[in-house]
Amino acid sequence: MAFLSDSLARVKPSPTVAMTGKAAELKAAGRDIISLSAGEPDFDTPQNIKDAGARAITEGRTKYTTVDGIAELKQAICDKFARENGLTYTPAQISVSSGGKQVLFNAFMATLNPGDEVIIPTPYWVSYPDMVLIGGGTPVFVQGNPEMGYKITPEALEAAITPNTKWFLFNSPSNPSGAGYTRAELKALTDVLMRHPHVWVMTDDMYEHLVFDGFEFCTPAEVEPALYDRTLTVNGVSKAYAMTGWRIGYAGGPVELIAAMRKMQSQSTSNPCTISQWAAVEALNGAQDYIAQSREAFHRRRDLVVAGLNACEGITCPTPEGAFYVYPSIAACIGKTSATGTKITDDEAFCTALLEETGVATVFGAAFGLSPNFRISYATSDEVLAEACNRIKAFCAGLK
Ligand SMILES: Cc1ncc(COP(=O)(O)O)c(C=O)c1O
């Protein structure tokens, strides 16, 4: 009898762990490492939000709460959905968990049965396929179109739908490509979904506020209100308010689905951290200045990185609409040899050689299901980004 479970066996070891481990090893050995692999804002949590957390502690709000969130937070989330997304939810339609990650996990665990398919556009956030696999479902990948900044076409979505499709997982702006769907592009996808009433929509709107050049964020249930009854709208405070460590994510959706997710959470983690919930109330109800400030900084950095990468021989970098990632293609570098003799056979070899030879840590495209590319997170200072681009440029110039 095997000791470890079959569901664990379905999960791949994280491809990003090897790169992170390698970077840490080189750093410990005294190398000057620039890490562009972390998926979190480099800014501190705004002071008003930290104060709300501290107040929760001093006022003794430190006990268990209802499993899927305190009433005050659920109401703040309802108000946020109404204010920013034109979506009407009641508190019974809201679920709060320990990060957006747990929200997605609960939803899959509560709904997937063997044979159920989940459509995932590539490149995808690394956790999506594994969550589906743990839940016993089957990920079905739809490849993003490089000419469209790695967005998928309605035709490709249509072709992927089968009688077994349970969910279409949508993420805009995307981690890792930064691609954001315009209202017209999203409407073309929701039109496809309208022809397939058995398919539910899970939309991961974590990067909603990080959009540039006047890009207008939109979400499926708002673009096509007829999808409201089969859409789970997932969001969180991690990226919007630099609160990654506080672990608060949330969703709005049909009451029965929310109740099923609550049941799942009640037998795993119970309520998300009480102190963090009170901080999240302040994040959503309090001053919103941080959002515009961080958007401005990320916009400037995006322009810096896109220009820097497109100046590198063999790299083509689309200009993404949002998030804090770029996902350049290195197709023209494949088959070449680096200055110190490493053959660039694929994007993993490119990122490994780049790290070893220049000290710049990135994540290779195969980790996100679309190659040959790599992901840079530009959530770091302008000076560090400029230095990283210089190093990447010198590395590319050395490829023969
Ligand atoms: C697309 C996407 N969804 C969800 C998450 C999870 O966010 P949280 O920190 O709230 O669990 C991340 C975090 O990197 C992400 O990039």
C-alpha cells in the first residue's frame, strides 16, 4: 500500500522552485543576484490598513469568526463589487478565504468530479492546472495567440468546449503575460459561453487595478449579465493593496456554490485570519490612494522593461495591458550558444544560463505552459530594472 496519496502524485513539483533555489544558492555564495521572479508588489502595505490590523489586535478581535468571513468584510466586498464592477451580490453570495488561492482551490474541490474538464488559457498562472488535478479534474489548455499578446481567440475557446467542460478559467490581466482583454475581446468569449449553458466561468480578477494607458478592466458577469448565475468572480487584496502576506481573497457567486465552498473551508482552515479580515475591511472601505500610486509606478516600470527587452538581440516583448509581468519570446535565441558555452536548447536553458552568467533570476516559460518565453516580474525599483535589462542585453549580445 502506497503511503503517499494518488492526488499528491498528480501534482507536478513546482518548476519555479528549481530557479528560486538556484538563485538563493548563488546569492549565498556571494554572487550579485537580481531577482525578477517574485509575484508580489515590492511596496509596503498602506499605513491605514496596517493600523486597522494593529487595532484589531489591541481591541481583542483575535478569535474565530464565521467560517467564510465576518459580516463587515462581506458587506465591504458587496460594496466593492457594486462600486467597481457593477455587480450586485448579497452577503450570502460572498466567500472570504486565506488568499485568492484558497478561493480557487475551494471552488475546484467543491465542484470537480473525475472526467470534468477545466479550460485554462496558456500561458497560465502555475497553480491552475495543479489545483484542477488535485480536485480530480482534467485541465484542457487553449493556447494564447502571440500576435494578440498571448490572448485566446473565441474560435479556440469554442473548439476546446466538450460535453465534459465544467469550468472556463479566465484571468485578465494575466499572470504571466500581463495581457488584458478589452470589453470587445471578452464579449467575443462570453458570446461563445452563451452557446454552452453547461459551462461555468471562474474569473480570477486579482490584477484588476493594475492596468495602464487608460485600459478599462472588465469582468465576465458584467460584460454578459446573462452569465451571472454561472460565474464565480474571484478577487483579493493581495496585489491591489500590497497585502500578499495578510492572506485574504474573496469571491462572489451563486449562493449554492458559495455554501459548497464554505463547507469545504469549514473542514480545512476555518476562517481566514481575523486580524487580516479587519485590515481588509479598511483596505476596501478606506482611502484608495495607494491604487493609483502603485499603478503609476508599475506603468513606468512596464515601459522601462518593455523598451529595455526589445533592445536585446533575439528578444521580442509585447506591451501588456496590465499586472506587473512581461512575457517576452526568445524564439530567436533557441539553438544559440552562450558566451560561456551553454547551448540554449529551450527557455529553461536560457533562464538557467542567464542566472548563472549574469545573476538575473527570471522564470522560464515552460512553467506557465507556453514556450519559448520567460517571465519577468517588474515589481522592483527602476534602478534595479535598468541594471537587469543591461545585463540581459549583454547576455543576448553574447549568444552565437
Ligand atoms: C493570477 C493569480 N491568481 C491568484 C493569485 C493568488 O493570490 P493570493 O496571494 O491572494 O492567494 C496569484 C498570486 O500570485 C495570481 O498571480
